Amino acid sequence: MKVFQDLLETPLNYLVEQAAADGRIPIGYSCSFVPEAFLMADKLFPVRLHAPGVAGTEIADIYLSNFICTYTRSLLEFAVDDRFDLLKGWVFVPSCVHMQRLYDNLEYLKKPAFSHILDVPRKVTAATLAWQTEELQALADKLASHFGVDMSHDSLNAAIAQWNRFAAVIQAIGELRKPPDPLITGTEFHRLLMAALVSPKDLILPKILDFKKEIEKRDGIGKFRARLMVTGSHLHDPELIRVMESQGGLVAADLFCTGSIPGFMPVEIGMKTNSDPIRALAEHAFKKTLCPRMMEDFDRRLKTIIDTVREYRIDGVVIEIIKFCDLWGVDSMPMVAALRKEGIPVLKLEREYAPGGEGQLRTRIQAFIESMGK
């Protein structure tokens, strides 16, 4: 675990530095609608943007309102402080107003050498799938022109195959949380997952495989009081899950955009003759990203949560929301009601991006577990 923890100590870790020194091109992104496999073509590699250990956002607060979420403000703080300078480019999605304000301010304060907005539609239809395919093609053309990288179908197919192999390993480790006596804690799994998202996949994979061999020799992780599922806003710091598990609540499943269900599902391609990898990646982004920015998608999110609760034998669901997140803040209200109607215990937590208030969190988790009679 120390290997993965070390990789999360800085916004751009030593594996990113190693890959960049070898002539590879790190591209930062902050939204799961950017397909990771797309940014693995040729010399490119994706880095999920995070701000570990952010102590404050004094500089960002000058430019962004206090009603903008602390994740967005933390990214701007680190960018202005030159902590993302190793990145060769940024790819944004206007997933919310907060993220649009981040892009606007970066253009004004510290314009990246390469930046692109991937305009993602808010409904899934045949027309919007064609739209998303065109958007990804435009990004491919821009990357090829700016960096001189190969964004051909053959190159993208190779990147997709690499992603699918990597995702299969992550999914296999995630499955080890499913048995009655799991082999891995939620804290360990999320630490591994976040390290994977912020590192070059080929360089971190051997470390993940070594860890997988290690945990498969375990007899189990010991006793716990309740099996929890965590869903909601993207979650970067494993500390939130560690605090939950310190009160006896094993986080056995996750459903947020930095989680594994369904974030690490394979890209379906090669099933049809003359399949287009860019269209396959567009379809993949819609399937794997269960985000409340999408219209008419509430029922799919609800069904996925209920199905996961049954499959992983979950006792209760925790919905965590970054403060001032409009998307999840609004979505959580009907979600709480719908899950309780299904007889599923639910706890709604509002938090800041950086971990804090551990004592209060412990109390609420403990009370939630006791309310289930555990």
C-alpha cells in the first residue's frame, strides 16, 4: 500500500516524471467523459487531475466565488502555483458551471500550451452519439497536429486493447470485495484505484499485479459490522473511506466517477466489421459515466445502484457530495427517497474536497451503522 500512497502524495508523481523524461506526453483531464483509452494513443498518457494535500485556496478565491466547489478551486490554486507545469496539455468537459469557470480563469491566468474543451451532449440518442464521435475526432485531429502523435484507427485500437487489459485487472481486484470475507478493504482498493488514475498505466501495472498476488494469499481482512456502498461526487482522497471503515463499515462497492463500477468497464470494439474506435469510445463514455449532468438518466443510475446493492450484499448506501456541487446536490434528493422506498438505508454526507471534520464524520457513520441494527 505504501507504493500507491506515495504515488498520491503529489499532483504529478514520479511515474509521471519518468514517463515525461522518456519523451511521453502527459495530458491532464478532470472528467470521466474524457475516455482514458483515447489519451493512451501513441506517446500520450492521461493523468486524472487532483490536488493532494491542498492546504487552502487563497489565490483561487480571488478569481472564483466561494460558492464554487473546492475541487475546482483547488485545481486552480495548484495550477497558478505551477504544480501542474509538467503537463503538456489539458482536456476539459463543460460538465458544470464550476468547471467552465476553471477553464475561463486558466485561459486568463495561466493558459496551458494545449487546451481543449470536449463538448459532451446531455442526452444519449443516435444524433448525440454522432455528435460525440465528431467531438472526439476533432480532439484527435488537434492532438495529432499539435503533438505529432499517431491518432489513427490502428493506434487507437492498440490503446483500447491496452486499456481493456488494464481495466480487467482493476475489475478482478474489485471483485475481491464481493465475498462474505473480502480479501481487500475499501480503503486499500480506493488508494490503488486513484494511484492508477494519476499514473501511466503501463508503469503502474506491474505494481498492481504484485499487490494482487499479495492479497490473494490472504485469509481475509477480518470482522466488520456492515457492508457499505459509496456513491456521489468524484472522490479522490482515500481518507474518507478510511474513516468509514474505522467505524466497522466495510466499503465493499463504489459508484462515482473515480470508482470502478462502472468506470473500469472494457471498451466494446472489434465485434463488428470495420468498427470505428472513435465511435466505440464515444459509446463507452456514455455507458460508463453515470453522471447527473445527463438528462433522462436518473432511472439508469438508480437501477445500477440497486443492482450493485444486491450483487455485493450491501447493508447501506452512503451518498457523498462535495459542497456546492449543483449536479449531485440536486440529484441526491430524489435518489435518497427512491433508495429508501426500496428499503435500502441511506446516509447523505456533504463534504469539502480536502478531508476534514473527522470526528463529526466518525459520529455520523457510527450512528448510521447502528441505525441498521449492526
